[in-house]
Amino acid sequence: MPRTFFIMILLLLSALFLSGCNKNNFVKVTGKVTVDGVPVQTGSVAFVPVDGQTPVEGAEIKDGVYEAKVPPGEKIVRIRGMKLETGEVYDAVSKTKYPTENAIRVTPEKYEAEKSPLKVTITRNGELHDFDIPSKEK
């Protein structure tokens, strides 16, 4: 009987410990990403913990909007914004034109670097963080 009781206590403590490591402790963060006021067509946003104690979390940017689940705390925000340009490629052998799509970066590199100047503090569920990035240094 004592051994069964000990195993049950151990399993309960393990469950409590592991419940603190899941995404239930994360909060929903949403927002808009623009460059010079224009919505970013596609890209990514990453929330990097300043203290290094929680995982890096992020989300896809689609038509200027993102939604992420992020652990609370102070974060450095890294953003990579892209626009898609369509075109055509001509194949001389088959004499056929094929559509193409190229991704062109619209955000300056410093916003996706380790030392991005963007910072936020995440504290509660449902936070809204919008980012309007200048296309050029002022």
C-alpha cells in the first residue's frame, strides 16, 4: 500500500510540474505590421525573450495581420516583411510563358536581426501590438 501511494504522489507531482510547461501559460497577442503605413503582404514576427528563460515564439504575417501565442515577459521583436511580385518566365524550348512569383523584402534588415530595436512587454491575454516600420532610416 505505501508503494502505491508513493507512486500516485509522484505521478501527481509530475503532472503538476508538466502543466507549468505547456502553452496554457502563453497569452494571445495580435496586431498589425505595416511599412510606412502599408500592410505587409507576407512575412513573420518573432518574440524573443530578453532574459532567455522562455522559448522564442512567433507567427506568420498575412495581409498585415498576425496572431501569436507568447509567454509573458519582456521581448525583442524581430520582423521580416515581404511582398510578392508576379511575373513571367519564357521557356524558349517549349515557347511557353510560365507565371512566377518572387518574394522581395520590404523591412530593413535591422528589424529581423538579433539586436532589433523593437521591444514589448507581454503581460496579459488579448494584447494588441501594432508595428509600423519605416522603410528607410530617417
